[in-house]
Amino acid sequence: MGGTFDPIHYGHLVTAEVARCEFNLDKVIFIPSGHPPHKKDYEVTAAEHRYQMTVLATASNPYFEVSRIEIDRPGLSYTVDTVKEYRRLWGPEPEIYFITGADAILEILHWKDVDILLDTCCFIAATRPGFPLARLEEVKPCLPQGAEGRIYLLEVPALAISSTDIRRRVREGKSIKYLLPEPVEEYIREQGLYRK
């Protein structure tokens, strides 16, 4: 499961657990992006903070791991490079699923080496109830041949939690309790993250 995780919250954790159960995954590896190319226009919290928050948030689930693969790799973080590295490490046998939001799938045609990426792994596109699935149908005809069958939709419980809203709430001095795990909330407070 890739993402900026700035900060990680219950929406991410619920999505990962639902995907793990629905697709019978051995484990879910959370991969905080190092230098996301699609977020060049705004400041992203330092990768080490995002990594530490992700470790804190996932520590209680034995099926969750956190990887530094993108944080430790220099340059921009591209999903295709990460998936190719895991394929190299694990060999051709295990099926790799990349968990992301359905909104990200709408942009997949703009991702680096999308044809290689879709040939190397399957995608689990997590949606909230009420997400306009018709928008995903518009993307399908543009995908490389055979790729349509490698993208699975997964509806997760209605959680309207977003990292953007959490950062805004911290800036405005509002409560973020119950939006993310307590250790992450404490880390944000101790490190003074997301303040003006």
C-alpha cells in the first residue's frame, strides 16, 4: 500500500485490513513515498516523520509491515520502480497487489511506465460508498490490452477521513482525536507537525 501518509489515519488502516481480508493477502506492506512526483506543488512533511508515524500506526497488526524502500531510494518515487524491486526480491511466483485509492486509478494513465506496472502487479482500487464508479469506466478503454482485468474495485466502510483535513485541523488547533491512532496523534504533537 503506497501513499504519502501525511499523516496516516484510520481510513488508510481500514482500507488495508479490508483489502487483506477480501483478497486473502499474506501481509500488507505500507510504503511511505520518498519524493512523490505528483506532490511537487506543495510541501510534504519530511519522509522520516511520515515513516515513523506509519510504524506507530501499524505496530499492533501482525499482518502489517512498513518499508523504507522509497524513502531510502534517491530521486523521485515511482510506483513502477518499487514494484519492480519487489518483483526482483520475491521472484515471479507471488502475486503482488498494489492498494491505492480509486481516485489515484483515475490518474493511472499518467503514471510512469504504466504498461510495465500493470503487467507486473494487480491493483486494488479502494472506494468509499457513493464513489462515482462511472468515472472508472471512462479510464478502462484507455488502459493497455489485458490490464482491465488487473484492477479490482474494493468498497471500504464509509470513512470521510483525509490527511488534508487532519493537517488543517492541527493548523487550526482543532481536535484530531479518533481520526488516527493515539500514538500518531502524540507523535504529531511532540514533533510540532502541521503547525503554522
